Amino acid sequence: MAEQSDAVPVPKKVRTRHFHNAKRQGIKITGLTSYDQLSAAIFDAAGIDFLLVGDSAGNTVLGYGTTLPVTVDELIPLTRAVASAAKRAFVIADMPFGSYESGADQALHTAFRFMKETGAQAVKLEGGVRSAEQIRRIVSAGIPVMGHVGFTPQSEHGLGGHVIQGRGTQLEQLLADAHAVEDAGAFAVVLEMIPAEAARRVTAELEIPTISVGAGPHTDGQLLVWTDWAGLTTGRIPKFVKQYANLAAVLGEAALAFRADVEGGIYPGPEHSYDD
Ligand SMILES: Nc1nc(=O)c2c([nH]1)NC[C@@H]1CN(c3ccc(C(=O)N[C@@H](CCC(=O)O)C(=O)O)cc3)CN21
Ligand SMILES: CC(C)C(=O)C(=O)O
Ligand SMILES: [Mg+2]
């Protein structure tokens, strides 16, 4: 585990109570997505509080362009890999499109699969009022649930694209959705792509912590898709992303250097070769 300063008590293992305590104490919560054990181990050692094995894997690792085709069977091995590497971070499994909307029975069945087969500590699903029954049933089985309201990518076609939610008269719906998630027993809620002032209002009204993905600074925590954050994503990235590294450039240069070494007979040298 990474050395941490004395100022903020660092739990051995993050649990749902640490989300509640952080909000009460005004300590910001940090999350990143992760889809493999290599990135999970690095983020865990850096003290990132939670790792979301997002269905954004559809965009980032599986090459689908959207989250819609992603299945439970695809996310289970990725979630298991992340959970195997997380010593301190809280690991959350994202329930993919089509795995919970049919009703509370289906949602609980999917949540059981993630909990039994991966080692994740919680599940996440999209939707407020429309998903409240599902959240309530999963929570009543002893499984922590993270909610997700505002822009919900699994409904991108229903919402008419990547459209900012909660503006103007939509604020009432956003507040109703956020309250529905809290009342159903979720331990935290993601607010995606909503105006900063709307997120401030939701954060003030809710007792559970709010986690921003493009919802501005007035929330209890922040989450980003790691490949956007690290500069690995090629093509367009959302406006709300701050890029903290340029891994695409680092890997591209390494690949060029490797190719030049092989083509020039420089790699492998004697130090990389075996004697008789
Ligand atoms: N790589 C990646 N990053 C993400 O943040 C992400 C995913 N994938 N997949 C699942 C969802 C989908 N999300 C998205 C996807 C696209 C935009 C986007 O294109 N936003 C534009 C337009 C916003 C507008 O309409 O003004 C932007 O410039 O922010 C935003 C969020 C967030 N999530
Ligand atoms: C963008 C976050 C909230 C998500 O759901 C994902 O990564 O799948
Ligand atoms: Mg998702």
C-alpha cells in the first residue's frame, strides 16, 4: 500500500461506511475505472478509493463504440481481474445494459453473479425512479449498490445522444431520480454530465455521497474513465475529462523504438540471449 499523510486517516480496506464518513467530514472521494489487474494494482497503490469496472469497457477495451453490446459474461473476467489486484480500493461491478431492467428478480440474479464470481464489493446500475425497485431488492440481499443518474449512457438512443441532463425544467426529474436512488438504499450515486449547479443542489439534498463524472466540482467525489484520464483513448474525449498523462504517445514512441531496434539488428543483444 502507498504511504499516506497523517492528516487523513486511510482505511486498510475501503468499505461503504468510508463513503458516508468522507461526505460527513468533507473529504473528497476519488475513483477511476479499471478493467485489468495491471492498472488496478497501480491505482490501488496510489490510494484511489474505488475502482469501477465500467461497461465503458465496451468503448475502451472491447472496441464496440458504445456500452450497449456489453454482456455480463464479458464483464465478469475483467471484474475478477480488478478485484484480484485491489488490496485497499473498493471494487464496483457495473451492471450492463439488459441485465437488470426487466425487474427486481433479474437485477438480483445479475448482482448475485457479480458477487459470487468476481470478488467485487458492490454493483452499480443506471436509472433513478425507473430503477428504484431493482436497487431496493439488491440492497435487501446485503449487496451495496451505487446509483447512476443524469446522463445514463445505456439510454443514449432514448436520450437522443450524449446530451447534458438536468438543465432547466429537467432539474425536477433529476432531483426525483437522485432521491429515488437514496430512498431505495444506495450507498452513493454517480451524477453524469449535468450542470455544476444542479450537482451542487443534488449533493446538498442527499445524505449519500455524490460522485461526479462531468458534473462539476460541487460533489463529494470525482470519477473518470482511466483510458481518457491517462491519454490512451484515441479520438474524441468528453469535455469534462482532464488528461493526466499521455500514455498513447509513450507507447507509440516505445513501439517505434522497438521496431527500429529489430529492423536494425540492435534488439535482442547478447544480454537478452541465452548461452548454449
Ligand atoms: N471512453 C469513455 N469515456 C467516458 O467518459 C464514457 C465512456 N467511454 N463510455 C460510457 C460513458 C459515455 N460517456 C460519454 C460519452 C460521450 C460524451 C460526449 O461525446 N460528450 C461531448 C458532447 C457533450 C455535449 O453534447 O455538449 C463533450 O464534448 O463532452 C460524453 C460522455 C461517458 N462514459
Ligand atoms: C462513466 C462511468 C460512470 C460508467 O458508468 C462506466 O465507466 O461505465
Ligand atoms: Mg457504465
